Amino acid sequence: MSKKIILGLVLVSAFAACQRQEPEVYVPPAPEPVTTEPVYQGKYG
């Protein structure tokens, strides 16, 4: 009887391995926000 259980597990695992898998979707990373350069405001600015 243990041979039947092992055979069943092998068949189930083989069936699961052959299932159609979802294609991976590439999501590009979000671009970094654009910041302005600091403005010179005088001698101590």
C-alpha cells in the first residue's frame, strides 16, 4: 500500500510541475523625483 501512496505523490507532483505558470510581469522602478539645486542667496545664504 505504501507503493500506491508514493506513486500518487509522484504523479501529483509531476502534474503540479507541468501546470502552466503565469508569465512574470516586469515593473520598472519609479523614477526619482526631480529636485532643484540650491540657490545662492548671498554671503551667508
